[in-house]
Amino acid sequence: MLIGLFSLMVAGYSGYGILALQDPSFSSEESVLEWSQAVLIFIAMIVYMVVGLAQKNPARMIALFFAVLCYSFILREVDFDKMNLPDAAVFMLYGGGRYVTLALGFGITLGCAALNWKRYFLAAWNFVFSKEGLLIALAAAFLWLGYFFEHKFDVANDEFWEEFCELLGYACLLSSALFSLMHTRKGDGGELQESAPTA
């Protein structure tokens, strides 16, 4: 609820600046809209890491997979090369080093799943049809819509609509993470752990 309200407030503020004031800076790379996306993804990444560490396999690897996915979105959305960071940090966060960290993250999570693919497939299947999984699907739909606004749709203020869709997508991603966290705190493991026998 609060995440949705926050997203709508940011979108309303940015939409007013772009549509009413005709100021394109409201959807620029340094805008409130862009930084709000980064904040939502960063929180989602932290939440998924907490959920992953609190869970047992296979639920743990599902949560950590989404933590790595959030990390990849952060690298995509934030221009670390413009932050006057040390060269080593820029290389790891913006240069070729980011591909190494992403390959390691996805490789570890997917590799662990491949070692016992039947168990992980069942857990992933149950997750897809859970409340958390439906929010992930909604997030993916919004992100794809943002992609089409950026590359396919020829409409006025397409950059704003792209960023707006991405904001909604990341809000859904964070909501999914928070639902997983709430179930973990209750001790029932939620949908993530419902299919996860004790390791």
C-alpha cells in the first residue's frame, strides 16, 4: 500500500513537471523518478538477501536469485561512472567487472538449482503461482511495457512513460520481496518455503 502510494506520488510529481510544465528534466537520468527507481530496487535487493539467509533450500536460492536480479537492475539504472568513484569501483559497478559479478551471482544460484533440478523446479513452479510470483509477473509486464515505450512506441513524452512503467515494475518487485519477508518472519516461510523440505 505504502509502496504504491509512494510510486504514485513520485509519478504524479514527475508527470506534472513533464506534461504540465513541459520540463523534460523531470524524467532525466538525475531526476526524482530515476532515483526513486534505484531506491526501490536497492531495498528489494536487501530484503531478498535477508529472506534468502533466513530460508532453507530451495527457497533460499530462489530469494538469492532475485537479489542478484535486483543487483543487475541497480547496475542498469544507476550511472556509477558519473559519481567520481575510484576507478576500481567504477570498473566493478559500471565497467567490465559488473559482468563478472553478475555471472558469479547468477552462476551460483542457477548452478545450485541444476544440481537438484527436480526439487528446485517444483519450488519455482509453486512460487510462480504464489502471491509473490504473481507480483513478479506483474513487475515483468511493466518492465516490458517500459522497454516498448523506449524502443517501439512513437508517442509524446515516451521517456516519461518508460520511466513510469519501470517505477511500477520495481514497486511490484519490492512488494513481492516484502511479502516473502513477512511470511519468513511469521515462521511459515510463505509460498517460497511451502514446497521446500528441510535441507
